[in-house]
Amino acid sequence: TASGMRGAPFDLCPLAYGSNASIEIPKNHAFLDAANTRKFLELNGNPPHDNNYTLAPDNLDWFAILEFAETGYITDDDKIDSDALMKAIKEGDVSSNEARKSLKMEAIYTDGWVIPPHYDEKTKQLEWGIQLHSDSGQKNINYTSRILGREGFMNAILVADHDMLDQNITSFKQALAGFSYNPGKTYAEFLPGDKVAGYGLTGLILGGAAAVATKKGFWAAIAGAAAAFWKVIVAAVIAALAGIASIFKKKQ
């Protein structure tokens, strides 16, 4: 049985292979480590991934999958052109849907920005939200938050109900405020000779992973890395919400 941690009032949990970062889990929130997040993803009918973590409020109005990407230092001085980015993402729908058809999944199309990409220079956090629709008419939201560090970035993918998106984003950001890079791993501590990713904020968006959630009385979610422009979705809904919640209510 998977187990979790409950914040009371704060649990300090390691992230990013235990050496790059940590997160304080606030009261009334739960956290799953890498091993249990793998089980959690499988329970939802999703491909399991290693080195992912799950953060959620106790009521499971939303949950977030966290993963550190060891890409190297990413420069943040390029200008974000949201119109050009959206054009490129939509053009990528063609190759993305060809790959989806080979996996016998229905096509997914990009509608546009729900929240255009924006970067906070103080927190080194890049965020954006995209609305998608499927051949069957199902609409979904991708909301991604990426926090830059010295050796890569923390990818936090919010899985939330479309109708509660604004409230869920606010709650998610409050919970994510407990995240911090460990000493020596922050963005400001970059040193000449460190590994450099070779791209900036625009490349980080175009080469991004995607997550889509649907809620039809049950949760289905997908997390993990994907090739550039891929929109990853699982149409089949596997686990009952009550079954998912039971994971978080177990004590580690």
C-alpha cells in the first residue's frame, strides 16, 4: 500500500534526488515521495515515472506532479513572444497527433493560451497555461510552473478541474511557496564552468512536458517528460477519487 506524508504544520521533504531542493508541506496538505508517486500514477492508469513527487491538499481539489530536470543552467534573458510561441505549438499539433494515432489515442488540438507565459525574475519562476480539445470535444487545461535552479529546473504540473482553475492555481502557488533549492543549488549560485542547457525561456516552453487532466467523477492525469510540442493525455479514467484519496491518508 502506498503511503504519504501529512503536513502538521510543516514536513520538510527532499526533492530532486534528495540533493537539489526540498519543499515544506503546509498544514492540510499531503506529499508522496518518488516511489509512492510512481504507484499513484499507475493507479490513475498512467505510465509510471521515476523521480516524480506528488503534492496535494487533503481534499484533493487538485494535485501536482513535481520533477527535477537536470538540464544544466538555463539563461533567462530572452524575450518571450507569446504569439510566436502559440503559432509554433499549434504547428506541432500535426506531428504530435500522428504519434498519438500510432498509439491509438484520439487527436488533441491546441486552442490557445489560458494564461500566457510569464516569468518572474525575482523567484526565477516561469508559468503558462494552455487550453486543448480532443476529437470527442473534451476540453482540458495544461498549467505548468517551472522554477529555475543552478543545475536545471523544477517542473511542477498542476492537475485541476477546469471549473475551479483560478482557485486551484491560487492554492497551488501558496503550497509551492514552500519549495526552495538547497544551498549551492540556487540559480544565483551559477559559476563559470557549470553545465549550460544551451537554450533560454522560449526553448523551455517549446520543449516542455505537458499534463492534461479530465474529471468525470474520477481523476485521470499524466505526468513526465515529452518531446517538444507533445500534448500527453490519457482518455481512460481508471481510479475512483476515493481510492486515490486513500493513498494520501496513509501515514508513512
